[in-house]
Amino acid sequence: MAHGERVLLVSEDDGLRRLCHDTLAGQGYEATEAQDGKAARRLIATETFSIALVDLILPDAHGADIVRDIKEASPDSCTIVIAEFAALDSAMTALDAGAYDYLRKPIDMIDLVRVVNRASDAVRLQRHQRELQESLEHANAKLQEKEQRLREHLQCTADDMSALVALGKRLGSQPDPRSMLTHILDAALQLAQVAGCALFVRDPDKQEFVELLSRGDGARQIESARIPADQGLLGAMSDARTAVTENDLLVSQRQGDEPLRELGVSSALAAPLMLRDVVCGCLLLLNKHDGNFTPEDATIVSVLAREAAPAVASLHTPSSAAHSDGEEFVSMDDLTRDT
């Protein structure tokens, strides 16, 4: 049995249309009748039919023209023409116009069902092939998009490596720790594509991170900032001793991030500066230009933070101050006192 395929019956012969309609309805088809070319064109302009039976002899049109109109409106459809015995040449013309098959009058209803069933199978096959083609085209587009993203990622990776190599050469030729830290911050700006970045040192007495050096237009508002060392983003970084990101600071209600929100920081990445296995400061990146901070950003910034830590310490010979819990911290006086 058919599964609801819609059939258009086009013939001036009322008796033939009714007989075909009743026969096909009994086979599970949904049949609609049109008595001439005008009615047929009106229907195919507003509705979709999988199969059409078109009499070649119509009062206002040639059946072959209706076949062309149906194929144009529904490329997956199958059209069967109905021809008089003497009009087989016209039937051949209709086949050339895109008709699927033809039936000769008087029509045997067994032949009608057989031909329409074959047409229904052909329609389903064409529909399946089209859907498969569309799926393949969609999958191919996705693959091309993924390939493009991979190419861009590889290019970014190559650019990042080049920038890191260039940074290494600059650091190797820079004896001045402050100049080295400036180069590190400039590299962070370039590699992570952020509005600003800053180095903070930790004041163990006040449990705060204090801005030491900053770069970028977006870092101006953070100059001389003091941020809690045991709460918020930097507190999470201190506890984890690894890079931590927050891509929606303005929405986050986490306690301790108020100083960053008040400064208009919308996204941030913080990587710890480690000395003798102690968090003595952090490298803080502010406001990613495009999208969110990524794991790749965190990896790069962690590398830069490792390079920055000894440079921060070498600004002055660090001394150790015993903290109440027994941990050693780098003295703020040693890190910030002018030479």
C-alpha cells in the first residue's frame, strides 16, 4: 500500500477521472482532480504532488505542456501521460518532456495501479537520493568549515610559536628585569589578543595582589589596583596554583571579583607567578577581544608567567617573611623597593 503519496488527475473525461480517483484511493493514494489545463496549473502552483496522471488531450492545453509545468514545480515528481492509441507519437513527446511513463486508453485499472506503484517507488527513491545528496553537501560543508578552522588554528599556532621564539631572543638579550617584564606583557597582548595585561605581586600582610606593571590600552584602569588574594578569580588561581579564566565577570556574582567588575573588566585570565612553590604574584589578562579565553590561551599565559616570576624576583634580592601558617612569601618591600 502507498503511504499518502499525493496524485493529481488531469482529464476532461469526468468518468475516467472518477474511476482513477476511486481506484487509487482504494490503494491508499490521496487523489485530486482537475478537468483542464487551467485548473491543473492552479493546483500545481499552490500544492505539491508526487505523481500526476495527465491526459494528453485537454480542452485548453497540450498534456506535454502540463508535464513540463509539473516537473518544474516538483522536480522529484513522476508524471504519467494518458494517450489515445493513435496519439502514441504525442506520448513519446511527453516522455521527452519528462514524463515517467504512459497509459493507453481505455485504461485497465490493474495497469493503472501497477504503473502508479512503480512511479511511487521512483518518487521515494528520488526523494531519498536528494535528501542523501543534501546530507552529503551539508557534511561536506561542515568538513570544509572544520578544515578552515584547523588551518586557522595551525596558522595561529605557528604565529604563536614565532612570537614565543622572538620573545625568547629578546629576553636573552635583555639584562634589565623590568624591560624583560615589559616584553613578556607585550607578548601576552599579542598572543592572547586582549585589551590589556598586568603583573601583580602579592602582599602577604594584607592578603592582596598589588599592580606592579601593566601594558595595553585596557590596562590603564587597573594601575595601582589592589585585588583580594584569597577570594574571587585570583583567590581561585592561588588555590589551584594554575591558570584560571572567567569569561563573564560582569554577570558573575562571585565574592572577591568586585574590584575587577568595578574597573569594567568583562573577562579575565590569571596565571600564577610561582617562587619556591609559593604564589608570589600573577599575570592577569583583561578583556579578550574576540570570543572567550581558551585552554590554548591559558597554556601560553602560564608559560609567560613562568618566565616572568624570576624576573619579578630579580628586581631586588628577595627576602623571606614567615607567614602565620608557616608558608614563605616573597617580601613586597624587596619586590617593589627602587634600586
